[in-house]
Amino acid sequence: MSDLIPVGTDRILARVQDGIGWITFNQPERRNAMSLDMWTGLGIAAEAFGQDANVRVVVMRGAGGEAFVSGADISEFEQHRADAAQKKSYDEIAARGHAGLANLSKPLIALIEGYCVGGGLAIALAADVRFASANARFAIPAARLGLGYDYRGIAGLARLVGPSAAKDILFSARMLEADEALRLGLVNFVVEAGQLEEKVNHYAARIAANAPLTVHAAKAAVQLFERYADAADTASVSALVARCFDSDDYKEGRRAFLAKRPPSFQGR
């Protein structure tokens, strides 16, 4: 069963199916370039999935097969980003969309077909796991446009691929093919285009069948590590780990193991 979630724009499609929340960037005529209403809808969708106990994992994808997201919708810039004041307002709206993804406690997967460029790559980097089709292409073309990228986005890229590879990507503004992106660690898996959706569905279903409290605690711990937190900041993760051991799911996991049957986790 699939339920559509209203997010205020038809350029972002949000639905829930079999415990998986799907976010689709739906502006294929512009290679899914991000418009202001899409940034707003993205934040709404992420928050809705975060609050829905039936959603165990979230997948992002682009419509049309040509692109995941090809960056910002530059056709809006004259109206919405023509000067510093407008840029500030624009960036605040976009930041709320990014925050929706960053604050999502559930696993987030990016299903990437075709172009994943600029701001689109920044969105993909917010995912925990990235699947790419063999025809996927990646780039950050800021150096050819005169744009500046903020620290958070560049730091996220550098942590993922390392400082040297990040400098190459940023300085050269060149296009990376899927195989190189896999080698650098920019994506986790490369799959033939015709098999990509099936592979992602299978992987997401695997996560959805696992113990949600355990997955939540693991994601929180890795995110804390990525912020280079010290020992004093780990109390919140320790509390999540303790919650796992006190949960009904932990009892169910033990019983299922002893009975040699698949566990049925409820997230409590």
C-alpha cells in the first residue's frame, strides 16, 4: 500500500510503501533542478517521515531517469537570488530543507541515476548510503560558475572522500563517472540502470526488517563521530544503546535466534 503525503508542491513527491518512505525530486524537464518550493517540500517530507513510526527507512530519487538532482534551478535566480539580501532569504529556505535531511534519525538512502551535480551532490551527501546507476555522473561546478560553497558542505565532502580528493573535485570542477565515484567512496554501490530500483528496494526492505532502535543508535553514533565529538558528548548515544537493551525488540531478537525464525521487530 502506498500513501501520498501532501508537501505543498507537486515537484516533491512523498509516499510511504511497506515501511519505506520515498522522496522523489519531480522536475524532470529541468533535470530535477531544485526550486524554492522543492526545498520547502523536501523539509516537510523529511519531517513527516521522521515522525511516522511506520517508516523505517527513507529513499530519495529523481524523476525521469536523467538526473538525481542537477543543482539549483537557475531560472529562478533573477527573481529570488539576484542580490545579497535575496540570497540570504533563499539560503534560509534551502537550509530548512537540508536540516530536514540532517535531522532525520532514520536511515536515508540516495538512489542516483544520471546527473548528480552541485547542490544535488550536496543532497546526496546527506544520505547514509548511496546507490548509483552505472551511467551516473557527479560534479561540483562551482569553480566554473564563480559560486562559493559553505564550510559544512565542503567538510562533509572531505570527510567522505578525503581532503585530497575533495580538493580535486572542487578545484577542477570536472565530471566523475560512477566507477571513479565508487573508488573514491563517494557512493557505496554501483548497479546497472535496469537493476537499480530493485536493488535499492531489496536493501531498504532489509533495513526496514531490522531492529529500529538498534539502527537509530548506530546512526546517531556515526553522526557523533563525524562531528569529531569528544567523550563528554557521547552520553546521548549511550542512552540510545541502553534503550536497545531494555527494549522488547531485544527480547524478540533473542527468542527468534533461539527458535531459528526471522525476528519481527516493533521499534519498542
